[in-house]
Amino acid sequence: MDQLRRSLLDAPIIEKDGYHYFVHPISDGVPMLEPGLLREIVIKLIRKADLEDVDKIVTPAAMGIHISTAVSLMTDIPLVVIRKRKYGLDGEVALFQETGYSDSEMYINDVDEGDRVLVLDDVLSTGGTLNAILTSLEDIGADVVDTVAVIKKAGPNKLDDTDHHVKTLINVEVQDGEVVIVDGNGDS
């Protein structure tokens, strides 16, 4: 059994406002992220993503940063982090993201019309963050070559009725206080 699958099956479950949430080093930064797990995920991401002619990797702060940094180091593709704070730089684009547990503004810098981007994220859950990012990148005029999330939580999300396709490494759901692997292939 691979490390990602094993780590998800062993993930602790917490309840927050009636929502059952697994705690995992990729999505939460706790428990500790072992280098072997990160390495396995990065290799799988590089194999799964369409990297041909990608100019930039784009990821939302904060939990996409560690996986995207590692992919950037392995592929020599520059990394753009979408931040939750406004910097006021030329060309900065604001977007509003709404998830199952929060909403906030985020800011895109350093993505221009015609840029070919790979969007990477840790988890696809409600689809609120990725939908806002993908819509904003299209508004900028960037070409989204591919979108990949490490983990997809099974169930409907805001991307279901859009033209946005997200590849995932593994699909899970929480049943009776445990993580259950729904589809190891992962494409959604």
C-alpha cells in the first residue's frame, strides 16, 4: 500500500460545526509531513499533470505551497502563490473564495494574459477555492493547461456544473468516523 493511501486511512477525524474533517499533513500541516510521503505525492503529481509548455505553477496559500514548491523544484517551472493578503502590485487581481468553512478574498500576482499555467492544490472539497481561482485565471486570459489536487473529498462540489476538470491523486470520504478510499484513480 502506498504512503498516501496509508496516511489517509490512518488520519484522525475531527468534527467541526457538524462537518467531519480528516486531519492530514498535506491538507493541514499536521501531523508531521514525512519526506517520503511528500516525495511520493510529488512524483505522482508530475506523472499525472500535463506539464508540456507550462510557464507557471499556480497554487493557493497556504496548504498548496509545500506540494507546489516541491513540484517547482523538480520541474524548474516557476511558482506563483495566490495570497490571502493584498500587496497592491501592478496587475494584482482580487478574487473571492467561498469554501464549506470560510470565505475570504485572495490575490493573484504575476499571472498575465497568455501565460500557460498548471494549477495545483492540496484538497478539492467544496470546489469554492478552485472555482474562484480558475474563473479568475480565465478572466486574466491565462491558459489553464491542467488542474490537479492531491485529494478529493467525494460528493458534489462547485466545479460539477462548470467546464473545469480537476485531476486528483485519490478520492476519499469520511464514513462512520473513518476515511474511506472511494477511487484510487482519482480523476474527477
